[in-house]
Amino acid sequence: MDGITRSRAGVSRSKAARIIGSHPETIRYYEKIGLISPPQRTASGYRQYFEGDLSRLSFIVKLRTLGFRVDDIRVLLDDPRAASPACQTMAQIAGKHLIAVKQKITELRKLEAVLADLLSDCSRNDVTGCRFVERLVEIEVPQIRALDTKSS
């Protein structure tokens, strides 16, 4: 993150987004929902993001990339030691998230097996009917829960 340590002067939202590998609208969203404080503004009203803002945004983006929920990120950021969340809090949240990810992987593997089985019976050249569709009607498809990455 060379861009973070080199930006002693404030940078625009667009440049901040480039530095942290995100999109300007994502930064706007994080501000709107209170994950980041409203940035300082120039005399002409342009938002300016500084080193601390960029570090916080980078932390948020990394957690979101790992699939952490916004509410969990909020808990970590609201920790009195927000610059470095308590290891116990981080471990609890990350542990719960890891369990959810493992469950999702298990469910996706079941889906993969069902799809592979359906495709193995598909001739792809049969003009009279699609065996994939016929078998799909006959089988029970495993229920897959969404891995909630938005909030709550």
C-alpha cells in the first residue's frame, strides 16, 4: 500500500479508491452507512482523504473481500482500539466467519456433484429431448443458503 504511506496531502475520492483498490461509490457507501467519518473538504468543497482515512478504508476493503459482514466490520471498527482491534474480538468474528465459509463450501460441493451427475447423462446432441431437463425434474436439489456478506 505504498499509496497510503506516501499520501501526506489529502487525495480525492477517486484517487483514494484507486489507492485502496476499490470504487469511489463504495467509499461513498461506507461513509453513508457510517463505517468511515465524513472526510475533510477543501475550500472548494472537494472531499479529501488522508493517510488515516486510507488505512481505515483499506482495512474495510480487505475484510469485505474476505466476505466479512458489514455488521462484523462495524464491531471491529467500533472497538476502542479501532486502529488495532482486540485480538479476541477479531478471533471470535473471524472464527464464526470461517465456520460459515466452510459450510458454504460443503454446500457448493454438493451442488457441484449434482451438476456433474446431470451433465454426465447429457448427450448434448439429442434432438428429441434434453436428458438434463428430464433428470432435473426427477432429482432433489440440495438447498443452499446464501453466505450473507451484506450486513446482519
